[in-house]
Amino acid sequence: MTRNIWTFITCGLLFSAAAVHAQSADIIISKGTDKTTIDASPFGASDPAGRMFIQVLTADLVRSGWFARGAQGASEYILSGSAGGGGGFVAQCRVAARGRSGTVFDRSYRGDANEVRRLAHEAADDILKALTGRDGMASARIALVGTLSGHKELYMADADGQGLVQLTGHKSVSITPSWHPDGDRLYYTSYAKGFPAIYELNLRGGSIDRVANYAGLNTGGVVSPDGRWMAMILSRDGNPELYVRRMPNGDPVRLTSTRRSAEASPTWSPDSRQIAFVSDMSGRPQVYVVGREGGQPRRLTLRGSENVSPDWGPNGLIAYSSRIGGRYQVCVLDPRSGDVKQITAPDADYEDPSWAPDSRHIAATRSIAYRSSVYLLDTLGDPPVALIDQKGDWTAPAWSPGR
Amino acid sequence: MKAGRVLSMIMLGALALAVASTGCKKKPKAGSGVDDFGGMIGTPVGPEGYGMAMNPDDLQAVASQFSPIYFDYDSSQINAGQRSSLEEIADFLQANPSTGLIVEGHCDERGSNEYNLALGERRALAVRAYLIGLGVGADRIQTKSYGEERPASLGHDESSWSQNRRAEFSLF
């Protein structure tokens, strides 16, 4: 409730500031969405694996933002079925609408005992799709940077923060993970061999290749949603600039020429035709957009002293981190209308936003007193949820593409 | 001022001579090297032919004598007060023509990590350009930005931040 009041005040402020800068602001008041109630108590779990399945599945449905656990006999949907092991794991899931005969969802899931969590995530996305028509995020994964081992290394977790695995062991500084649209490859910047270079990590084979290693800075490697291009920040021509290369190893073509300023943080539009990026060509870091073929960059963020770390989501909206009142806050910008919406509260710094494949949630780094962790933010107003409960600092989350 | 600079040049020169006469056996690590990750695409970093005169430990002993160059907040401009330090480095490089320099650019913790990588690179490049202006060959100076990843001071106030907005030096 306090949060709703606060959001209202902030939106008021955004409104007046935006009016001054002639940037229209259609602010959606964050109050969460109405939840569809679902009762999973009839679901039968015959052993610990079965209980884990239904627990993970219901937690996923709640985390999706569209469902709430409902009371027996008073819920809109009833989830029944059974799950258990005994020579391979099998789960049967049925969903019925209250007061109506028949089922609206009926599917079985089979796998090994160590696949229970994955199958539950799959079932959650299937049920969400069947009941609401929406894409989920439960089956997706999050790449992130952690200091658990004492160095900054890449890690990967499931959408609920569980199943954390360490991906790199460079014992160096490895940062800024991003996904190939195939969901099988990650790109990141590492000092593994001394100078900052862009690396490709293949999750299927486990191989690591250095894919950009020009003189100076090589960072920000991000592959376009169509898989054909990589945007990157290089300083090989004497200044950090934005480049594009054809995948996998075309010669990089420079898109900016700002001898007196720096470019950073490229992110692709959903149609792979444009790139948003950070530049301080105005004197302070702001978000700009340029076509894949180059041209004059257009400034997208018109207010605030510092707007950084843009992430262009599958929904066409750009999430970024904006310095507001001395703190970093996550805002969402519609590049077509210029509308801006702040989605975080000033209880902490929120940086490095990454859109989830459900186009509703955003993972971000949340920092308080110089300690960082990764949180799930809801653009429709549900409170932030901590995703990682391990020691160390956790930053730079990157959602994998949807399935 | 001038006498002090000359004295320090003599000391650096003496140290360089001392290590040059004893330390030329160890092959330096600098240079492109073998890429044990395989599949490398792009231009290898590191010109060939430098770094043969002194061994790496001795080079770093010399480099540690170079004082860092400090920058203003969100700036990569070299302040007038830092120029004598850069002249000293340029003099050393001209007296030791087989030695190469790596300029490391660093930032304070404010700002996004990715933006700071670019800002740190601009700081390193500004130092590089200044040294080239003093007559050092461009192919002898490499840049390396650490952004905010390697602070010199771990505090969270201006006194620490001002120590962290810097360029440091190593030789190869």
C-alpha cells in the first residue's frame, strides 16, 4: 500500500518533469495486477520428487504475476493430477475451471529424477499459455556475474534463482554476459588473457572461444535477435565506438565517430534493425539509437543526468537505469512514443536491467550499502523478489530468450 | 623541479641498465602468445619485438616508479599538473627504445560498469596520445581499461574516488 502511494507520487514528479522536456509521459500507476486464483491442493504427490514438482510449479505460477494460490472450493481454477518417481519421473497435470465440466489443460511430463525442476518450469509455462495465452519466463534461465569464488565469474541460474552453476573459471574479471538468440551461447567480456576481449561460451559443448581481440577495448558483444549481427564496443580506431560485425566473424564496421566521447552498452531492437546504446556525446551518459547501417544517432533519454545500461525487450520497450534523486532506478521507455515509466522505489540502487521473455518482468542488480544482489522486478507493480541467496555480490543479470 | 626530474631519470636509467645486464634470459610474457582457447578471431594484441631487453619482474619494478595520472570526475582530460609525470615516462621510453608501455585506465565506482570500461579506455588513450605527442612511437603504447574493476582505494567517498580515477603503467 505504501508502495502504491509512493509510486503515485513519483509518477506525478515524472509527469511534470516530462512535460517540461516535452517528452510525453503516459505513466501507468503500479499497483500490481488482479490475480487469477488457482487451487493445487487436489494434486497428488507420491514422493519427495512429486512434492518438489508441485511446489516448484505453483511457485512459478505465482511468480508469473498472473496467479495467486486460491482456497479450496473458492478458486477459479483447480490443478489436479499426480507426480512421482519409481523408474523415471512422471507428472500428470490437469487444470479445470470451477463450475465447468472437463479440463482446460491436460498434459503429462516425463524425465529423469534430476529433471523434476525443469519439468515443473515447463509445466508452469504451458499452463500459463493455456489459461492466459501469455508467454512465461519459468523455463528461461538467467546468466549473471558472481563473486562467490573470489573472482568475478559467469554463473547461470533457473528463472527462480535455483540451480545456480558456475560457467567460467578464468580467475580473472569476467563480466557483461549476453545471450545468443539460440539460447545455447553466451557472450561476455573477460581479462582472462590480460586484455579485455569478447568471448563466446557454448553451453552445449562447454567450449570457450575468444571472438574479438583487437587492440584496446573489446566489450559489449551482443548478438541481434535474428542471429545475423553482433554489436560491440571497440577502441581499435583510437576511441571507444560502436561497431557491428556480421556473424560469426565479419570485419567490424564502425557506426559512430565521436572522437570526444565514449560509447557503451549496445542492445538490439526486436527487429534487428536498430541499436540502442549509451554515449556521453552530450556531456553526460545518455541512451541513443542508431540504425544497423549507421547514420545520425538519435537521443532517446531526454531527462536526468545519467541514463545507462539499456536493454531493448522483446516487447519493443527499453529498460534502463536512470540516476534519480542520487539513486539508480530502473525506468522503462517506449521509443515510439517517448513515454517513460519508473518501476523501482528509492529504497536501493537498481542497475543492469534485463527483460524477461514474458515481457512483464525485469531482472536487475539491486545494491544497498555497496552489496549487490539480483532481483526480479515487475513492471506491473508486484514487489521485487530476491533471486539469488548465495554469498558474495551478484550483478549484471541477463535473461535467456524464451523457448 | 628540473633537477629532480633529471635525478629520477638517472635513477630509472641506472635501474634499467642494471636489469638489462642481468635479466635478458627470461622470455617476457607480453605479446600475442599462443591462444589456448582456440578459435581466435581478430588481431592479436601486442606488437612483436618489444620487451626483449629486460625481464618482466624488472620491468614492473621500473614501471612502479611511474606515478599514476589522476583525472577529474567523468573526465579523460589530462590536467596540467600531471604533465611532468608523463614527460618522465616519455623520457624513459626514449632512453629504452626496446621497451613497450601499457597504459591502464581506471574509474571510480560511480556510473555503470560498462560506461566506465569506455571511460577508462578514453583515459588510457588520452595518456597514450599525450606520450605520442612527446615523441614516443605509437606502436610502443598499448591501452587497457579496467573500468571500475580494480580500485586502488576501497573507500566510498571522494578521497577514495579521486585515487581511483587514474591511469597506471606497466612495461613490456
